[in-house]
Amino acid sequence: MPATYDSAVVERLIAGRPIRVVGDVHGDLRAFRHAVATDRFVIQLGDLVDHGPDSAGTFRLMQRLLDEGRGLFILGNHDRKLARALAGQKLRRDAPLTETLRQFQAPENEDVRRRAWHDIAQAPPWLVLGRRIFVHGGFHSRMLTERPPSGLGLVTPVLSRALFGETTGRMQKDGYPERRLNWVDHIPAGYTVYCGHDRRSTDGRPWVRAGRAGGSSVFTDTGAGKGGHLAWIDLPDDS
């Protein structure tokens, strides 16, 4: 496997198969099993772990897809945090991460833990396939010209956008950073960005927003592992 995937590598891996895009899973293994029961190539948009009941099982299933050449995952901020914790780096431990680490450190999950850091290190922070862009947090125009770096390295402005979206610098009452969607207006005409991270849906379906430059974004996080459900989209194979 490459250090991180680029578009040419992924196109060879897909080998002409249609794509299924899967939103944030957050440890909802039961839903993820349904999502990947397909002959389509699966692109999961990050945040496989935390919050839901079985983060280790979810990651094991993703590892199976990787091994079988049936899919890959985009790096999410929760995935990155898990990798840093597994590497022994100091970071703030919240309840979801603590539970995920407990699962990964259980003897029955040694197979998952042994290769998890490596799998996360390989995950691309973004992926551009034709006029489709796959990213966890948000789009940056430099994603169209720069090869995605290792997501476990220095957090540059582009990597920050990929992982965390765009923030205002203010904190909300729930303790999370306030986010804005100005980046949607910079998506070029004809391009579609498929992302997770922001739970924007009001009706349980992926939420679509058009940008001023003519591009559009599709927000796929519908709350899996957090009381909602898991969303996926089967893309047409002619665009």
C-alpha cells in the first residue's frame, strides 16, 4: 500500500466500479455492515470511531474492505485523534476517545489495534476523482492542485480544512468550535464536494448546498453513533 492514496492509485483500485459514498460511522457497526454490503467501491468519509457502541468492530470491517480492495476511508478528525493516542502522544482525553481506546486495547481486538495506526496513516485527507472531491471536513481550493499529505504530520491550513472544516474562532455553548460554510462558495463550477463532519441535515437525508461559484457540496453526516443513522449515496457512474 502507498504512504497515502492519490487519485491515480485510487482510480486503478476502483477499476471502473461505481462508487458508494458512506458518511460518518462513529462506531455504528450494525449500520456500517449494511452500508458496505455492495459490489460498489466504498469511499467512507472519515470518523469511523468514537461515540457508537463498537468502534473496534467498525474499524475491523474497514480493514477488511482495505484488504479486499473494496474500499478506503478518508481521514477524519476522530480517526486522527485515535492514531495519535495509540502512538502515545499527549492529548485531551474525552469520554468517546477513552471508550474507543478501551475497546482497541482489549485482548480480543489485538488484530485491529496492531495495524490501526498504519491504516490511519495511509488514509488520504482528501481525494479528487474527476470533478468529485471527497473530504471529511471542508474544501480548500489548494486541494485541486496539491497531492494530499500524510494526515498525521504537521497540520497545515489545507489539512486543517480537510479535518475540521472552517471555524469562526468562537466556541459554542456545547463546547465545540463554531463552524461556517464560506468554503462552499469557493467550489468551482461543475465540482461536487462530498463531506462529513458537519451534521447539517434536517430531514435525515444528506444535505446539499450550492455555492456561489457554481459548485456544490453534499453533507453526509446524519448522526450515526450519536442517536441518528448512517447515510450513504450511490453515485452515478457516468459523471
